[in-house]
Amino acid sequence: MSFPVPHHDHGACVRAAMAAAEEQCRRRGARLTDIRRRVLELVWGSHQPVGAYALLDALAKGGWSAAPPTVYRALEFLQAHGLVHRIALFNAFIGCARPGHHHAGQFLLCSGCGSAVELEDAKVDDAIIAAAARNGFSVTRQTIEIEGVCATCRAKGQEQ
Amino acid sequence: MSFPVPHHDHGACVRAAMAAAEEQCRRRGARLTDIRRRVLELVWGSHQPVGAYALLDALAKGGWSAAPPTVYRALEFLQAHGLVHRIALFNAFIGCARPGHHHAGQFLLCSGCGSAVELEDAKVDDAIIAAAARNGFSVTRQTIEIEGVCATCRAKGQEQ
DNA sequence: GGATGATATGTTATAATATAACGTCCGGTA
DNA sequence: TACCGGACGTTATATTATAACATATCATCC
């Protein structure tokens, strides 16, 4: 929801995300299988979007024999249940901290540290729906990817 | 700026776009070469985003011998000068009707007819910059791709 | 427990998108 | 004319994603 500080307790992020995912799948009767769980953990390896083939490599290092479809299927499942999002600009995937919660798919992407942060901004949402309506357009899905520099990276850049 | 009606005079769209491009390049001292001009015309073949390889095929049919780098270089040039935009969701390219004009890169993408329309909505822009600022984030580029259904397609869908 | 159908995964091959690397040409300029 | 830099040609390859089909696993019913 806001930018991760550089040395936060990331294990807590992962545990919270995994718990939320388990809960979400239980409620929906969806099967969070071993592979899907492992891919989700790997996506949560950082707060940066991860490519499908990086996930594939990571799986392989963990001793899983996996081909591209394995990863893409897991990602498809995770996306369908709102557990990960795809960042179109990077062809990469990022974990969703609030599955189930209404989320429009708004991301801030820091070019300094590569972090992606999901936004849930009603005003942005409203402005987009209003602008669309003014053009007679009804919205089904938004992809909002905002590139820029986060506070931490800006501070680092200036101190040099 | 608003959705193209189904049987408009598309030739006029193309001529206007090409004239704007020539003007823009002249002002900037940029060389709109034969290939670049041809690729731009092909991008303007419709109001739908076109893939690089579709452009490549079209070039080939016009008797140009072209390999992928030819098209990607032309597209790179055209993007650099604001003459085309890339739609990240579709890995495809669309002509810009207002090069030079301030444009944030906001698109409405109709799932019915495949048309893409560029928006220049200050309120959306403001909402995004404000939301980013609230997170300590300074924006350098926006990618806003709104999927949905345009008025024409919605009307068609309902009459069935 | 065994049969059955649906879902999930394994495996191979290939499609679709994009870029690296290097050579050549061409237009302007000293 | 010699040179320089940008544009283009060409070959090869990287990266991302999916098709197609076989096999395995799970839940349920009998």
C-alpha cells in the first residue's frame, strides 16, 4: 500500500501474503496446490515484479522439474484468484497484498529500486470512470502503471 | 480524442496524421525517411493497435524487404518523436493523433471493435499525480490502458 | 474399495515478440 | 575527396508465451 522501506522484515510480508492466499482459496474452494503455493512464494521473494522465466529458474534450483507451461498455469491460477497481478510494461508478475479486497490494478513502479507498489486510489478510479463515461465508454478493467521514483531512491539520488 | 464512428472518412485521418508527422519532424530536424513514413502509414491503417510483425508482413506485401529490426527501429523512432504509442497490454502500436501536444498516454481499448482511443484527461492526470505524491512518488511516465466497451459496440450488443 | 469424471500436471514442440551484433550505404561537411 | 555519423541490411538469437496431447491426482458416487 505504501513503499517498502529498504530493510523491513520481508519474511512478515511473505507470511502475511501466504496466509491471505490460503484464506482466500479456502473461502473460494480453490486448490492452492504445491506448485501454485511455491510459485506464489517465489513471486513474493521481493517487492519487484518477477518474470515467468525467472520463476522457472528458481523452481528448477529448488529441485522442481518444471517447463514453461507449469509456471504459466500457476500464474494464471494465481491471477484468476487475485493473488498476483501482471505488470504489462515489464511482462512480469507481482504479488497482491490484498486479495479479495477491491483493487483496480494501479501500480507505482520505481525506476530506482524496481519496486512495485499497488495503489487503491478511489479518486483515480473515479476520474477514469468519469472520463471513460464522457466518451460513452464502459470500463471493465484498468491497467494503470505509473513509472517514476520513490522517496527512498530520490533521497539517495540527491545525496550524491 | 473520441471514438471513431464505424464508416468515417479514414483517409482524412491518415492524411491529417501524416501531415502532423511531417510538420513535427521538420520542426525537430528529425528525418522521416521512407521506411519510417511507410511504417507510420501502416500503423494508421486503422484505429486498432497493430503488432510489429503485422507491420512487417504489410511491408513485405508492399514489396519492401524487411526484417524485424527494420520495423522495430522505425517504431522506436516514431515513439521517440511521439508519433506512435505502444499499447503494453497488446504488445502493439497505435498512431498518435496529436504529436507534440501534451499527452499522458491514456487509452480506451474497446474489446468489441478493438479500437484504441487516446484520452487527454487532466483530472485523471491530476488524480494520479496526487495519489503518487501521497506515497512520496514522483511520476515520470504513465501507462493507462482502460479496457471496456465503446458506445457503438454496446449499442450493437444490446440490439440482439 | 473400485469406477468415473473433473481438475491438475508433465512433456514436447512451437508461436509470437524483441534485440544483439556487425557490416554497408548514404548524405552532409571539412 | 576524405571523413563522420546516422540509417539501413542481414543474420542470428534472446525472451515471452501457448498449443497439443499424455499422464496423474483428487473427489465423489456406487
